[in-house]
Amino acid sequence: MQTLLIWGVPVVILVHNIEEAIWLPRWANQYAGRWHKPVGAAEFRFAVVVLSLLAFVLAGLTHISGFGSIWHYLLAAYALGQAINIFVPHLVVTLVTRHYAPGLITGLVLVLPAAWVFLNHGFSREYLDFATFGISSVIFIPIVLLSIPLLFRLGRKLYR
């Protein structure tokens, strides 16, 4: 059960990221122009691959180190960040543009439930405590968000 919980998070993130990688670059250039600088498909997909790999690395380190480890906290923060991502930007952008934002369905159907189950398990079994989780999330989630433009830039350089 615990192995399924650990590896379920990166798997659903990967499925969500695949949906985004396929449809989001074109969608963003068509509908999100006034809110977001256009991003090419190659650099977007590069960033998605790196962020998906990060989820798997964190899951692997959690699997090795166990629940309650720093890696578990970082994977939990990643799960929270992905759950928030479903509402902002996916749901908000879908409502504002009145066009489905790629990633919303996989987010609602897969990411949100997986994040909830993973976090609920961690807190109910007392592997996670709220203070440490709060601190790790407040640090980790902004670092991931700030890395995205850097990953776009690196992807642009690699795929020129």
C-alpha cells in the first residue's frame, strides 16, 4: 500500500504533464496571450520532462528513506503544489478564457485525488506534521515555480 502511495504521485503527475505537453503549448499561444508570454512547444516539453523527473526522483528517495524523511516532506509539498496548480491556473484560466485549459481534467480526476490520499495518509499516520510540512511547502513550491521560467530558457537554448 505504501509503495502504491509513493509511486502514485509521480505517475499521476506524469499523466497530467503528458496532457499538458501535448495540448498546452498551442492552447497557450491561442488563448493565454494576454496573461502569459508565448512559450514554444520544445521548451515547454523540456520543462515538463524535468519536472516529471523531479517527482520520480523524490518518490525514489522517499521509497528508500521512508515516510517522515525530508524526501517524503518534499514529495508531499510537490503533491500539494500540483493540487493547487489544478485550481490556479487551470480552473481559473478555463473559466476566464471560456476554453478548456489542458491539464484540468487529469488534474481533477487524477492529481487532486492522489494528492489528497497521499497527504491524508501522511497526516493520519503521523508521518507528516503540519509545521514541518508547512515550512517545506512554503520553501519548495516557490522554488519549483521560479524554476519554470529558467527551465523554459534552458529548453530554448537546448532546442535551437
